[in-house]
Amino acid sequence: MHRHLLVWLGGAALALPAAALPAGLDHELDAVTVTGTRLERDLADLPGAATVIEATREQAGQPGLQLDEPLKRVPGLYLQNRYNFAQGLRLSSRGFGARAPFGVRGLRLNVDGFPETLPDGQSQVDAIDLDGLESITVLRGPSSVLYGNATGGVVDMTTRTGRDLEYDQRFSVAGGSDGYRKTRLELGGADRQGHHYLSLTGMRHDGQRQQSDMEKYLLNARVGRALSRDRDLELFFTALDTPVAEDPGGLTRAQVNDDRDQAARFSKLLDAGQEVTQQRLGVLYRERGLGGELRVRGFVTQRDFRQQLPFPGSSLIDYERLFYGLRLEYTNQARLFGLNHRFMVGVDADRQRDDRGRRGVDVAGQVTGETANEDQTATASGLFVQADTDLTDTLVLALGARADRVRLDIDDHLLADGDQSGDQTFNEGSYSAGLTWHLNPRHSVYATVSNAFETPTFTELANPSGAGGFNPDLDPQKAVNREVGGRGRLGDRLFYDIALFSVRVRDEITPYELNGRTFYDNAARTRRDGLELMLEHQTTERLTLTLAYTYSDFEFDDFFDDQQNQDVSGNRLPGLPRHHLFVEAAWRGPDGTFLIIDGDYSGSVYADNTNDTKVDDSVVAGLRGGREWRLGGRALTLYAGVGNLFDEDYIANLRINANSDRPDPADRGYYEPAPGRHWYAGASYAW
């Protein structure tokens, strides 16, 4: 029944544009500003695939557990690992990032212009306050020209300020299935000279599977002040404390069939999980009295981390991290050769230093000795320029270029097993060129070509030979993206965004498992061809239907897999569905009432390069609703929701190419089952 409902919703979103529309309900397309491109543009001028999300609106009635909640409506994105808080959300764009065993790879993540992505390319999302986000811009496809060292795109998030608040104070509570509970306090305000915002959040979640407890506390503060008419200063501070984030581990297919809620054997025996604390201080200075605008951002992040992985051996990890950097951007306009130009020049410089240790653990959970003690240092710097030129009233040319240098150093302090110190330096260049043609005020089309690079991380550079130091055979991956697309409005109600792309990747970094540990090598060539479509139909003043569809034809173009001793050229890339569809019907009443039902279809995926192990498709639906009551200068909001509405058995996370030596190909891979039907409810009081 739930599959038929999904098809009905999708068909309705496509069919309704032809239906008669109520008279007198014209809707003009509002101008949307895209900030994730650094050089601010109207969305209609952007020569590339992008989605802008009003996070405050989309998070209404959501539990606020993971970043997939607002992002699942974005075509081209595929999200996994929603319910293992020790490993973090896995986010991929056009297939980039799907190989990550934990965290986010292949994309650049920013919050208020400050990077959540390290110089070596790894990103964490645990310190992002979902309830405090104001907007999210997702740029899909290779875009190293913007921030360097990423082949999948950019997720640019902005947080709320005191100017965005309707009420100065808000207190919220929520609870639900699997021991979920959350408490939150927001304070803020603004005057002519500045603004301030503070949020405190405490959250617990026991999880449906064993060994899945999570406890987290977040503090976010933002203060801005005008120094003069043309100068202002903002300070940002975030703090994260995660005393508990257990890891239930991956299961074999036979174990999933026997008991979906169990944890892996060693996850329980070793009490697998992590503890994290993190603090970040950032400053933003803006000056508009220099002919254009100068923006200077500086930040420093301190992170302490300890994790027991769900297997014995060299599996107890800890590090103390210091991550800091500086970003300078200058924008201006000029008229040259009879044409109007908008341009930006800038410099980025980031440095990451990890004091990292690793210890051996036996099957009883006893520490057997030190296996690693080293300093890891990554330094990244980039110089870039972007320019938009109005060739005519309807034709805009966008050009960009960037030069990057990434250096990775390891200083080994444990010399009993030999000196494993080493360094690698990567010097890369990136470019982009795009053309946008405004056919009329309602429609624009574009064509673009860009390239990108992605260096291996410290983890990926581990040497599988055991000789120590970096893996000398692992190179950065390089991607070239060609894309055409369009966006606009059909009739008075239907908004559309479509992109056709073709990406060619050389030396794609791919994972494999050896003796229980993940290592990496390069696939000679891969290709990604696909289509991304988003439709939003404003059926009435109150009802909106949304459809986001992705077709992904991703294959190995030329790759002999040495680990499997097999030529896998022509095989599909593992871990990625060919078809992915999201549909939503949202009704929002004039009195603050809302009711939203959505469905997410993911096609089947393969668990390994050989395409011997297949994971079935799935349909997951959700329902949420709520209402706000205005009480003079106060407001009371109640909401509730149901996740996995039809109790679908599906896999929330798949570790690709894991345990490929199992004799039964159908039982290869490690699987993390998703919870069944679950509910939550919450209330907030604002004054």
C-alpha cells in the first residue's frame, strides 16, 4: 500500500500543473540569493545545479536528530547512517562521498562561512545545530574552484540571528520512541546597532538497536555589532559535548534476518562508541567603504575525541585536535570593454594538527599496548578569483579559477616498530566556466564545465603493506563535470529545476577491507551520468506538492580490482541507487496548523565492486503535523510525527566492499538496519 501511495503522490505532483487553478491566486517567483557560491548571485543567474532550503520552515515538526531531515528533499543527494551517532551521517552528492566509512567525504560543509571540513577533506556534522539553522544552500557537482579539495559539491548553512526571531525567548521539549528526549532554550534580540542569539540544547536517544545510546549537549551563540555605517563585526561561539555515542556496529545479512535490533558481538563486548568535546570561536569582519566589500573570517576549533571501534585489535583511538584558519574575500563591480562585471578575489588558509594515539584491545576489552603515537598536520591554502559578466541583458558569463596547495605530515613518536613519519604535498588547479541565458523573466537555462580534485585523508593514506608511512600508491582523484540545466516557472504554480550532468573521474579513491581494517586504492576511471529534477507545485494557497527525482548511471569505466582479482569495468559503483525519489504533500493553514506526509524511494544498490551482493530497494514514509496558538505576545506550539510510517525493513547504512572474502557472495557486506515505525512529539512556548 505504501508504494502505491508514493506513486500517487509523485503522479499528482506531475499531473497537477495541467489542472485548472483557482482564480486570483497568482504567485510571483521571489528572487533567491545564493551565498554558497561566495560571489553572491540570484539563483536565476547561477550556471549550475543548486537548491536553496528554508531550513526553519522545513524543520517544523522534525525531531532534529540528523542533517538528513532538511536535505532529503534535494535531488542528487543520497544519505545514509542516520541512526548511528558514533559514525555520523554519510552524505553523498552525485555519488561522491559514498565510500566514507564514517563522516562526510567529497563535499565542503560550511556554517556561517566557517568550515566544518578539515584541510585533509574529512567533515563532521555532530556540532551543527539543526534547530538553529536559517537556510541551507546545496551546490551539486565538482566545485573545487569555490573552496578546494572536494569533488562532490558544497553544503553551505547559515544560522539564525537575533533579527530572525519573532519572539525573544523560546523553550522547547520533545520526546518519543527509543528513549528520544530533547530540551532546548533560545534567547535573542536586535536593535539598530546589533543583534544577539543564544541557544542551549540537550538531547538523548537510546536507539532501537542494542548499543545505540547517544547523549549530546550543544551551545550556540552569535553576537553582531555595527562599528560604523560601513563596518560591522560578528562573533560566533559553538560548543559540543557528547559524553556517550555508542556504536552498534554492522551485521551480516544472516544476523539482520535473525534479529534486526541486535548489536554486533564485539560492539557489546568492547562497549564500542565515542566521546567528543569541541569548541569553536569565530569572528567575521565586514567593511563596505573600500569601493566594494571586504570580508575577513578567522576561526579556531579545539576537539578532543576518544573512540572504541567495534572490533578487537588496534581499535582504541584518541586525538586532541587544533584546527584554525583565515578567509579573506573582496568583492566589487567594474565596467570594462563596455560590459558590467562583478568579481571576487580571495585567499583561504587552514591548518589542522592532531595529536593522535592508537592502542590495541583484546577480545575481553583489555588494552594490550600502544600501537600508534603521532602528530598529524594538514595545511591547506588557496588563492581564487571569480567573475560574472553581463554579455547582454539576458546572457551572463561566469568564470572562476583557483590554485590550491595541500600538505600532509606525519611525525611518528612510536619508534619501536620503525619510523613511520612521512609527508605528501599536492598542488592542484581548478577552473569553472558557465553561461546562463535568461529566456524570459520566468525561465533560464545554463551550461557549465568545471573540474575538481580530492586528496586522500590521513585515514585513507594508511599503508596496507604494514611498512608504515603513507601509502605510496594512492593518488588524489580528479573529476571533470559537464552540465546543462534550467530552472523557472511553468504557469502560475509549478516551479522546476532540472540538471543533466556527465562527470568523468580519474583515479577514483575506492575502499576495500583487509584483516578487519579498511584501506583504499585508485580505480583507473569511473563515469557518472545522470539527471536531477525538482518540482514544486503550489496547488492551492495552503497545499504544496514537492517531487525530487535522481537518475544515477554510475559505473567503473576502467578498473581491475586487485583485491578481488577481477576486472570490474562496466559494473555499477557500489552503495548507490540508480533511482531515488522523494515526494511530499504539505498543507499549511492560516492559523499555524500544518500537516505533512512524505515518502522516500531508494532503488537497489550493490554492496561490492563485483556487483555480487545486492541490497533491495525500499520505500520509507513519514507523517508529521502541528499547530501554533497565539496568546497575545506569546505563542504555544504543539507537534507530533511518525517515522517509517509503514514499518519498512530497510538498511540505514551499508559498508561497501566489507568482508569480501566470505564464501557466500549473498552475505558479503556489513549492514546497519534502520528502526521500524517510531513516533515523537514536542511542544514549545515563546514569549
